[in-house]
Amino acid sequence: MALILFVTCDRWPELSQSDSLVAQALVDRGHHVEAAPWQGDFVRFQSADLILLRSHWDYHHDMAGFTTWLQRLATIALQVYNPVALVHWNLYKNYLLDLQARGVLIPTSAVLHVGANPEAIYQQHGWSSAVIKPIAGASGHLVERVAYAELDTWAVQVRSQRAADAWLIQAFMAEIHSQGELSLIFIDGAFSHAVIKQPQAEEFRINDQYQGHIARVEPESAVIAQAHAVLAGLPVMPLYARVDGVITGTGAFCLIELEVNEPGLYFDYAPEQAVCFAEAIHAKVAGR
């Protein structure tokens, strides 16, 4: 019997509904499963046979503390999934520019550093509005669609909050409203299931607090192949990943986010797939 820890956080210390299905499938295989906030006693992690980085959704409020904790995991060579190096890369949203350089289609994007001029970026791309998000962030925190005329107000607010050291500015994808955002879940490189997420009227964010509509969907094989190609370009295939994006008018998959750090995997919409994830975890514990 192995001790498997699902990493959570102080704000949300318990397993998510989705992860509870996976945990039960692991228990059915004879393993012991616990939820463990990353801020907790480090000795607990040292005793684990396998650590899953699953729902530590407050990490962006203490990036220095979280990255230090990650490095401690790496230093003592614990079995962590996804691998620490891959997760660290995924913490900062300019990873999208790395993927773009490898041929992945993403929304037109630019990095805005503190003190730089956002108006110049808007003017360069002819944007009347764009989506601005912190380079390091989660759960829709401080993500806004900002009109060109509102940039001065946005900049004053950001300075007063000392909110982030850098921002990602992206073209707004109208497909979010017309089609919704597609999330494809992959387990050990194989497609598992997908959901479509539709925002509320007058909203573009689809995180839990914005109460978007979520439904299971079966993507076309060409879309699955394009999403898989995003993962194929990584230095290591993640044990689990969520590939978020929209389908453009030309039928191309445009990547909004690649989540290999703490993605919701929506097993509550595909409960039979929780068993597949549990089997993949079991294989890692068994050294396969």
C-alpha cells in the first residue's frame, strides 16, 4: 500500500469533488490517500510515496513561498507529478510565448512589465480592448478585459495595489462568447475527456466564481490531435494536463492556457475517467 498525497492549500484544504473520485479509485486499489495543504508540515511530504500537485489554488498569493516549497520537493527527489521543473515553467504565463515559438497557435500576446506603456502595445495591434492578466496568477485573479480608454484607470489601480510585477496582454478571442472555451484533458499523453465552458452574459471569465456553464463534449479528432500536439512539444509528457482553447473560424485550435500545474480535471463530468487516472497514478507508484 502506497501513501499518495493530493496537494491542496490552506484556503481549500479538502479534495475537490473531481479529485475525490480519483482518490476513491486509488483506495479501491489498496492505496492510502490524503489531502495535504502545501503550507503544512514538510515532514508529511517526505513520507509520501507519490505526490500529486492538484488543488493548491492559493499559490499565487505567495509565489516566493510556493516556489521555495517546490524546490524542496525537487531537492529531496520525491516522486512528484507533474515534475517540478515542468510545473515551475507553467507557473508563469509567458510560457505561452515559448509554445508559440514552437509553432503552437495562441492569441496575439505581449508581456507588459511594470513601468512600461500598455497604450503602445494596444496601438501596435490596433486593439480597442484586450485581456490583461498577471504573468503569475490563478483562478481568474486580477484577469480583466480592459478597453483602451480605460488603461489609465487600470494602471492607477494596479500601482495602488502593487498587484504584479508583469502582465500578459492578449487579444480577446470572440469565440469565447460565440462558442465557449474548450478544455481537453489528457492522462499520460492520451486524450481522456473534454468539456465546453460558456461564460455568463456580459462576462468572458469562466472560473468557478463567475458561474459559467460547463458541459461534457466530444471534440472532433482533428481538434484532439491539435491539442495533443501542444503536449508533444514539451520536454516531458505530463501525467495529467488540461489544454484550454477555442476553435477559430478556420478550424484551428487556438491555445488559451496549458495547465500542468493545478488544473481542474472535470472528472465529475466524466466519472468513468477517474478510474483511468487512478490507474495511471498506480502505474507510477508501481514503477511502470
